[in-house]
Amino acid sequence: MKLIESRANPLFKQLFKWQSAAGRRGEPVLLEGIHLCQSWLTTKGLPKYAIFDQDRIESPAISLLKQDIPDQSCIVMPGSLLRSLSDVDSSQGVLFVVESIQQPLPKQINETVVLLDRLQDPGNVGTLLRTCVAAGIKKVFASTGTAACWSPKVLRSAQGAHFALELHEQVNLFELIKSIDCPLAVTTLENGTDIFAAKLPPKCAWVFGHEGQGVHSDLIAQSDLKLHISHEVGAIESLNVTVAAAICLFEQRRQLLYA
């Protein structure tokens, strides 16, 4: 294992540069915490680097994680240095550097997928990715203007969902829908059918939109299904986008399983 003890170390400088660019397209990704790192090992294999707090490397959880990683990929450093690479207040003592997963856009889409239209809150994006995996979605397409899907905050919120998805970023949704062979479904506050009264198709492309503006009006105009989630009228005008997405995806799943 390599020991880094100084900020002047060239490898530490490179790690800090990657940390500063976290989430940018084409840059390595930093995974922080035992759960995320273990999820990567289980689903994707070895990291580029595994970085450990030298004072906690013998703790049971980290020892278990470390046993599957070759020594040449391991770095140890004092906790003070590791914390400077961390995006959280309380580090768990382990951080992986991995390559982000970039895949070409599919030429045709004939399955239930999710399109994210300019979602800006990283917590919402991560939670929605996690919901997609739970609902059986395999592919998610994030438009330009959506929070960077591989940023630390999105990764923490998603809790490993990235590794179970085919995830595409910076997608032109208007071009993408030309390749979709199933209905386009959107949620809207106006002129929508109550989702609980609608017969949902077994396959569709769900569009979930900007937290304040909702789905882009041009996407609504091109949609096949305009749906509304009815709720008590009062102080709450609309649901959080992650809650709305969960209702839509699991109502479709319910109808498919219990038709």
C-alpha cells in the first residue's frame, strides 16, 4: 500500500484535482463511504484507487472491504488529509476513485424508461434514481440542465442506484423521443387524467420535470399521456418531484402486476 503524508505529494494533488471536478463529464468519480464502495466492488469490480484513513484501516468494516482489493491499488493517509478529499462532515474512512460509466445512447427504446427534464436539486436526482431501481427501471436519461448525476450529493442520495442503471447525461430529450417506440407520459397540473383512474400502458417513457417549472411545455405537447396526481386541495399546490415519480412508477407497476 502507498502511504501519503503530505499535501505536496503529486498523487494527493491529483486526487484533490479530481475531487474538485467531481461530477464533471469525463472526470473520475469519487465514491465515499462503506456502502457505496462495497456496492461498486459487488457490481462493477475494482476501483482505480482505494483510499483509507490510516487510523481506521483495521476497523472491521474497512478490513472486510479492503481484503478484496490488491495492495497496489490501496492508498493510506492521515484522517486530516482524507477529510480534505471528503464532501461530508463526518468521513467513514474510505474513498474509492473510479471511472464514470459512459454508454452510447440506444438507437431504439421499447421499454419503460425515465427522462429527467432539468431537475436541479442533487438530492432529488439521487432519490429519483434510487426510486427507479426499486421500480424496475433499467435506463434513465437526464437532460442538459439536470444536476450532474455523478456528483457526490447525487451519489449519496442514490445509495448505489447508479450501478444498477444505464445512465445517460446531457441528453437532448427532444431528439431522444424520436427513438422511443412506446407512449410518452408526463405529469401536469392542468388538463391531466387522474393517474388512479387511468389505464397505464405496460411500457412507457416517463418524463419528470424541473422542480419549479415542471415538464417543458413542448414535451407536454408531444406526450401521449398527460397525468395528474390528485390530492387534497389547500396549502400544497403540488407534490415534490421525487414523490410524484414514485407514485407514477409504482402505480404502473401495480397495474402491470395485478391486472
